[in-house]
Amino acid sequence: MIRERLTGTEPLLGMTSPVMVVRLPRGPDGQSRGFDPTSPRYHALAPSSIQASNNCCSSNFGEEQRSRSGLRERFLRTLIAMVGKPVDFTMYERVSVTAVFAASDIDILNFQVSHLQTPLGVQKEALLRCPDIIAYAFDL
């Protein structure tokens, strides 16, 4: 059945006119097709999301990676320093709560706290969702 349709005179899938195939020019290496991601034309024509994903080609990528690594290390050190200390959390809807920090899950999506003081009362143990936290502060 399929072979008959491929060799027959009737068009496939009901197309009445052929579809043009656009071939991109040869790339800078001569083998691939496309544009050089470091060229000014590519950066001028590419959407910002493509430019952001191609930052690996820029010279400041190593500097940005070192900065991100340093910030992550500082954040993880603050989590270690918070253990067993009272922490003031600022949540959405202008809610401020205080609790003794205990732990975080591996993905840093939840904080386990104890003695959570909320406007409605005190909870002995609780989990705070990190996306709900705007800021936190604690004394060293």
C-alpha cells in the first residue's frame, strides 16, 4: 500500500505543490551548516535566549562561572552557619516568622525548622518551602 502511494501519481498526504527545502550556507569550519556563533551577524540576528545560551563562547564565561561558584559556596556556608540559631524569615504577603533553623533538603527546596513563631501561633516543627521565602536574616 505504501509502495503504491510512493510510486503513484497522486501526491502524498494531500499536498498539491512541492515544498521548498532551504539549505543553510556552509559554516565557518566548512563541514557544518549554519552561522558562526561568534560572528557579529549571528549576535545581531539571534534572539536573546539563544545569545544567553551561547555565552560559553564568550571570553567572560570563566569569570562568570567563578562568580557563580563563589556565590553558591557562600550560600551553602550560610546554611551551615544557621544550624541551631534563630532565623528571621520574610515570606510572601509581608509575613515575618522566626524559627530555629535545623536543616535543608538536598535540592534546597525546603527548610526544616523548629519553634516556628507565626502570627497564628507557635509550631513545634515545620517545613518552610524555599520558593515562599523572600529573605532571611540571622545573627552570627
